[in-house]
Amino acid sequence: MDEQSLLTKGRPDIALFIVTIILVVIGTVMIYSSSSIISMEKYGDGYHYIKKQIVFVLIGLGIMIGTSRIPYRHWRKAAYPGVLISIMLLSLLIVPGLGMKVGGATRWFRVGPVSFQVSEMVKVMLVIFMAHYLTKKMHHIKEFARVFVIPLIILFAITGLVLCQPDFGTAVIIVAVFMLMLYLAGTRIVYLAGFMAAVMPVGVALIIHESYRVKRLMSFLNPWEDPANTGFQIIQSFISFGSGGAFGVGLGNGMQKLFYLPEPHTDFILSVIAEEGGFIGVVIVILLFCLLIYRGFAISFTCSDLFGMLLASGLTTVIALEAFINMAAVMGLVPTKGLVLPFLSYGGTSLMMCMIAVGILLNISSCRVKDNGTAEERS
């Protein structure tokens, strides 16, 4: 009996689907509110960004629905090809003239009017690879040589190429997801502790080695020391949060997006929500993300097979870490990073990958594999 015959379709997780749609709708509205002035200034068309985002949303919804119909076990076939293609594309980015450089970082390929951020795809492909590989090696999960070596080679290759872009924030997320999946698969804690002991000094060295990372750290500790330069971004974000009060100044009435707040439609979209929607608006967004993350891990921990559990956990963790780091950064709780807010920030690649992740989660939620090898519909 093949793997597909072991799966029976039931009801997908409706709560996860509804929360995703609500977040996308909020994001679309806020992208228009935060980008119309900038769009008019740069392109002479106040609808430039929102028109593109609506196209991304429609395509993303189609991808999510389509992905939710693909039996999740089929993604095991993409494990090795996906991670190899990821490494190849990351390698091509460092070839002069092939990648598109924005803000000092080369993270995108541009094909005509469309740009593609490789690292967004890499995070999903790494989760699929790790879920497949750890499932395959589940009977040797306590053995370092038989389990750790190949994933570590893949991890070092990917993080090394990501750091060449440079993209320290994504590298941190990749390492964190890698460790969580190993832990959930049952790897010995001593291996993970040893890995952390080796990685942390490297992380510190990478921060110290680049002056702009040191400046970001210093501006995080005391943004008022250089308010016109290194502390400018976070100070403008603070002003947005302070201006919103409890209920906000109203949709479209925010002032910080008028060329004060940098990247208001991408990295700092939560700051615009804080100003126009107030404390209540921010709490609603946080609660929606908490519910989405809760449903993602609930799907993971009720899955009957290891691959599905690891896949759901990994994908949920990627979304959770990106959301946490973005929101913490704009609130001044961690140093600012170039990470967008999933589902809400402008950008096609991030939205597509998040919608693929949710589609996979929806499929996992609708299937259960019984221990005796037969399939049973989820009640």
C-alpha cells in the first residue's frame, strides 16, 4: 500500500484558515494606507503598491488552496531537490550582476517587473528537508554521526551563503528552526547544547566584525545618542506607537508614514497600525498571530506521523519567529532587523511562502495516519 492510500481527507483547520484571511485583509488595507503617499512620490501613482499587493494576495490565495489539496507526504519528494536548488540559487546571488541589490543587501532576483527573494523559499525548503531527513533517520536519532553530519553540512552551506548577502536575521531564524526540529525529533540535549556553545561565539564574532551591526546594537541600547542617524528608525517607530494612544488616530490619518517612518509598508507596517489603530489595533494583530501559531502547533502535536509533526512544527516556527522578531524590533525590544511581518507587510515572495506554509498546515490538519497503517478522517 502506497503512502497516498494511507491518507484520508477530513475537515481542514477552519480557525487557521480564517485567521490567515483576516491577517491578509488587514495587511492589504494597511499597505494601501501606509504606501499611497510614497507610491505617488516614487511612481506618480498612489495605487502602485496596492495594485501589486492585490495581485500577490489573489495568487497567494490560489496557491494556499492548491497546496492544501496536496497530500503533505508528497512534499518528501521535494526534500533533496528543494534544498539543492536553494543552495544553487543562494550561490548565484553572490555572482556579480545576477542578484538585485537593495539597501546594501543582495537578496533578490529580478525577472522583468517581478522580484524574488530567495531566502524566503530557502526557509520552507529547509523545513521540508529536515522533516524528511529526521523521519528517515528516526531509528538512529540518538547517534551523532548518523544524524547530525549531513544536516550540519546543509546548514553551514545555507547560513554561510545567507550571511554573504548579508542577512543576519534570516540566518538566526534558520539556525533556530534547525535546532527546534532536532529537539522535537528526539536528538540528545547534549548535542544541541554543544552546538549552541559552538554557534554563539560565532554569532558574537559576526556582530563585532561588521560595524553596521555594532551600530544597530548600540542604537538599540540607546537610540537617543544618535537620533538623526542610527537611532532614527526606532525613534520614529516610538513616535508612531506613542501617537496612536489607545484607539489610534484613524485609518489613513497617520503622520509618521509621510516620509518620517522608513519602510512603512514593509518592515515598519506594525508602527503604522499602532498609530492609526492604536493599542487596540496592535493587540488585535498580536492575538491573531498568537492564534495562528497556537493552531499551527496544535496541528503538529496531534499529527500521527513524525514527518507531519516535524513539518508542521517547522513551518509554524518560521512564521512565529519572523512575526516575533519584526514586532519586537519595531517596539524596540530587539535590534532592528530587515525582516517583514508575515501576511501584513508588502512583498510577494514572503506572502507566497507564508501561504504555501498555511496550505501545507491545512492539509496536515485534515489528515491522520493511523498507527496500524490505515487512514482515518479527523473528527
